[in-house]
Amino acid sequence: MKTYLKLAWRNIWRNRRRTLITASAIVFAVMLSVLMQSLNRGSHEVMLANMLRFSTGYMQLQDYRYDDEPSLDNAFAYDQQMRERVLQADDRIANAVPRLETFMLAANDQSSRGAVVFGVEPEKEDRFNQLGNRIVAGRFFRVDESAAVIGEGLAGRLQLEVGDTLALIGQGRFGMSASGLFEIAGLIEHPLQKMNDQVVFLPLPAAQELLSAEDHISALLIAPRQKRQTDAVAASLRTEFADDQLAVLTWPEMLPELLQLFEFDLAAPRMFSVILYIVIGFGFFGTVLTMTMERLREFGVLLSVGMKRGRLAMVVLIETLLISLIGVLTGMGAAWLLIYYLHHHPIVLRGDAAQAVIDMGWNPVLPVSFAADQFYTQALAVLVIALVVFLFPLLKILRLNILDAARS
């Protein structure tokens, strides 16, 4: 094999210009394909991170009826003993964040707006998603006080400021009337724009009292130490709470529409990559075709002095793979360097594009992804192209007539 590698390496550099042009085309294809997927996945990762941290969590423990009927009537009892059971079910659990969620009318003395009300424990919430860092005015409440933190957009619509009184009117558990007045302790800029215009946070005990749901929560958000551990931790929790009429849902089960959106959004760059590789494949085939036809006499001489056709085919295969590897590795390295640069110096959007991105809940820049599979899939794609292209010289070698080759 060492001899084959040495022969192949020397052969591909016999015509340096042709080899460099072919490898450069592969480098360009790999770089462009990886960059396109990285930009698409970067926006997906930001969107998903915001949804997981501020909405669904990586997984939720909830009443088995809550997913079909998200009502306070389907809240479940939660206390310190329940929390200990959750944390002891799997040592890979990093956070367990209780929330009580409902819809209510938020009002001032003149108007009202629909609001999503969350009862939260501020310290646990802040450890999970750094919610306190998004306060733009005032402060976050303590768990033992009766105060509210509302979205900046909702405050603007109701013309409320820190220190004003917010009225909440709605329905509590089992049809109980629910209404209360809360001093606004702070305003928050929620990363999800829709939530920013309607969110209200209350201390969990105050929310439970308001909604006649003492010692109950609608969902317990659970975060594993690493994202890839989500399914394993969920399996442990399902085993632990199999007899408690509680369900454990992972984020793909709670956000199927978002996953479908991601797949649809990635269809365009994937199709572009396929077209790009088809074009590069024909260019690669042209190079191999030229190399093969120019070397028919050489192949005939080698076969006439006793070289086996299989060994000759092996050398040509290695030549094809070497050119592919040079292009792929160089392209992957260059793509990684470019993505690394864009990670630290992102492209800043302007005008309407920037506003559209801000409305979706993240900064007006183009984020990038370092997902490993977007790199190695390119290597596999080029490898497949190389193997397909190799079929031509293989057939030529297997069918080559030594006398005809010697006269060519």
C-alpha cells in the first residue's frame, strides 16, 4: 500500500496545474456549501435556544392531560419532596424550574390587553435562562413579595412604568374568579417579540394565591447538563413518574412545527449544494477523463511488463481520492476559519432586514453554526463523487487492449 500511495502521489503532481485547478474547484464547493448551511443553522440555533430557555425548556414534567388541554384545571401538585424526586431520578439533571402559566387580562385604569402570566421562582428562573439580565428598567421581584415584572412592549401599550399598578383579571383553577393588583417592579425585554408584548411575570406564591392554585404548577421545566442527554434524562423521569399520572415531554415533542420549519428552511441550501456538487462532479470527471486518455499508452506499457489490472486500478483510485482529500480538507479548514471569523465579527444587518430579525427576537446579525455534521457531510459528498468518477478509468483499465494502447 505504501508503494501505491507513493506512485499515486507522484502521478497527481505530474501535471500540477490540472491538479490544483481540480482541487480548487472542490475547495470552493466545500467552502460555499458549509458556509450556507452554517448561516442557516446559526439562525435556527438562536431561535431554538430562545424557545428552549424562555418558553418550553428542554423537557417538561406536566399532568398527562395538560398537553391536550393546557388549563389550570390540569395543574399538578408540586412541593419540595416532588423536587427532590425529580433531581434524584437522574444525576444528569442540571435545573428544575417550576412555572404556573395562564392567560389573563392586564389592565390600567383606562384600557386592557391580553397577557400571558407566568408564576416563577426568580432565582431558579435566572439560573436557567438569565432572565434577570434582560431587565431594562427597575428590578426583578423577590419570591416573597407581591409585585410584577412585565414585558416592555406590554408596558408601552398600557402606558405603564415602574412603580405603577397593574391589574390582572381572569379565571383561576376550577372556574374561580381571579383578580389582583400588583406594583410593577421592573420592565423586561423578552427575546421573543410576541411574548415581549404580552408577558407578565409574578412570584410563584403570589400567582398560586391569585389563581387559587396553592402548591400547584402547570409545568416543571427540566434542563439536562448537556443537550444531547435530553432523551436519556426524559426516559429516567418517565420511569420514575410512571404511576403518578404525569407526562414527560421533550422539546421535539412540544415543538414539532418548529422542527418542520427548520427542515423546510434547510431545503434550499441543500438543493443548492446538490447542484453545486453536480457541476463540480462534471468538472472532476473531465479532469479524470483527460488524465485517463493521456495515459492509455502508459497503462498499456505497465500491463505489458506484468502489472496486474487490479493493482493499476488501485493506483488510479488512490490518485482520485488524493485529489478529493486535498480539496475537501483544504475546503473544510478554510470554511472553519471563515466561520470562526464571522462568529467573532458577524455580518450586521441594516434597514428592513434588521427590523425583521429584531421582531423575531434576536440581534440584527447573521449568526453562524459550528455543527460538526455540516463539515463531514461535505467530505462524504465529495467521496461519493470521487467513487462515481473513478468508474470511468476503472472500466478503461479493465477493458484496455495492450496492443491498441501501445500504438496510441
